[in-house]
Amino acid sequence: MRDEVAVAALQRSAGAKAAEGESFAPFWLVSGEAAPEEVQAMAQKVFGHVPDGDDIRAEAALPFAARSMLTTRPDIGLMSCFSPATPWVWPARQGGQELRYILVRPSDGRCVIDQAGRRISLRARDAAVVDLARETRFTLVELGRIDLIALDPARLPALAQLAPDELMQAIPRGNRGLQVLAHYGALLLRGLFPLNSAPLRDLAIGHVHDLIGVMLADRSAPPVTATPRRGGRLAAIKADIETRLERRELSIDMIAGLYGVTPRAIQKAFGAEGRTFSDYVLERRLERAWLKLMSAEDAAVTISSVAFEVGFGDLSYFNRSFRKRFGRSPSQVRAG
């Protein structure tokens, strides 16, 4: 298949370590086939703004022939592929090739996986661990993003102990280990943890594999009687908001659509805490901006870039809201 060499060039071992002290940050790869105007449109959709100098053109096609991919630099094995193509065939991986096992999780739509006569179907936010020793075919239905984790079998011995058909099973989105993994992975991909040393990155990679081990040990979803009540539902909603803060199009309609409820139901959930959906989103964006300004080590990081990175489209509104929330201007916090 045309993308076999491309995939091999792009995928690195999840256990690889970068040089000590190298700055850790989200890293955006853009397909070499994407036109400049498409790059800008994708950036607006994914980040809410056009990153300055961060749209790194890939020398080859991205996994799933995606138009763009969010990963990290240094690489820790996490990937979010946007606008993937269908079908996608992952050639059988032979001994000596870096990538053998992957975790696959569609964020929306549906993903059908076929391998050696076996088929599984993943709904949005379900997951599966796949052994790529055999050719694997992916059919994506109305899917805008698919998340991948490259797995290191040395960190997860259970992988080698399971036959491919035992391994390739749909893990429901309600699985507790999967839920924690999804939120932890999203925070890592967005650079919200300062993993600016090799030991910290190694620790994070270990956490990811430990969570997958928990997920594989119990592939069920919580029983119906254990479904979270209103407080649990609101916590899940907040977690989904957290992973989308940088998107300017984040709205109550978007979140309501994720849960199959009306915007009024979302507003009612926040009303129980004496606040509105918009109040909560503004508060979290401001707190994330504070953290970025406090931890910024590069003098080239500007107030405007921070504002746009956390989802603000109006710099004046950001400055006013920031001062009202913290009693200090962004520039004062930036200066320490």
C-alpha cells in the first residue's frame, strides 16, 4: 500500500527517550498534500487559531492518510489524526519494525476493524488494542478524528500473552480504565503537564501503559446500576470541556451533542452549582492561561499567543477578563 513507508517513517517507539531537558510541547504535523488554505482551515478547527510556525509539513502521508495530526515533541507515542481517509489498510508488521501494537479510539462516528476474518465495530469513544502482526483494515464512518497510542510490549507484558483475536476486542467507552486513559492522554497531548525532562516523560509513558493494563484486565463497562448520577455526569462533562478549551467553536450545543441531551440539560447541570456553562468555560480558560504564563520559560511566548491557545478570539476581552479574575494583568503575571 502507498502509505506503508510513510507510516514506518512517522511512527516511533513509545519507549524512546529524548535528550534530557528538551522542552515538551504539542506538535502539529500537516500532510504534504494539504494546500495552504486547507492548513489554515484545519488549524482554525483544531486549535481555534493558526499556530505561528507550528504547521510542520510531513515529508510523507500521515497515519490513516489524515490531513493533520497532533502529537508531542519529544514523541511519547500519542497521536490524534484529523480528517482521516477510509478505507485504511495497515500492512502486517514484521519482526524488527518499530510499531507492533496500537490502541485505537475513534472520537466520533464509527470505526470498523477487520483482521484475519475477525471484525469488530467501535462506536465513538470505544477503543481496541490491535496486534499489527497481521494486515488490518480500518473502515471509518462519519469519523473526523481517530486517536492512536503506540504501545511498547516491554512495558505491557500482557500484550504478548494474548492471541491477536483475544486482543482485538471492543472495549466500551464506559470502561473505567479507558475513561481515565482518555482524559490523561488528552492532557498530555495538549502539553498541560510540563514533562521537560526524560525521567518525567518516561513516567508519563509508564502511566499510559499502566492504565491500558487496567483497561485490558477488565474490558467491561460499569453495570447500569453504577451509572454516575448528576454529579458524576457533570464531572464527565467538565472533563470533555477540558479537552476542547482551545477550540473557539466550543459551545454548549457541541457538548450537548456529545451526550445526546439538550443544551438546557447541560445548563441545568451547571445551574446546580450556581453558575452557567459559559462562566465555567471562561474560568477554565483563564486558569489555563494563568498556568501557561506562569510556566513560560521562553521570552518569545506572547500574551496574545497564550490567549489564542486557550480559546480566546478577542485579546481585549481576554485582558479584561484576566484582570477581573486574578486582580493582575497578564503581563504582570508573565513578568513574575
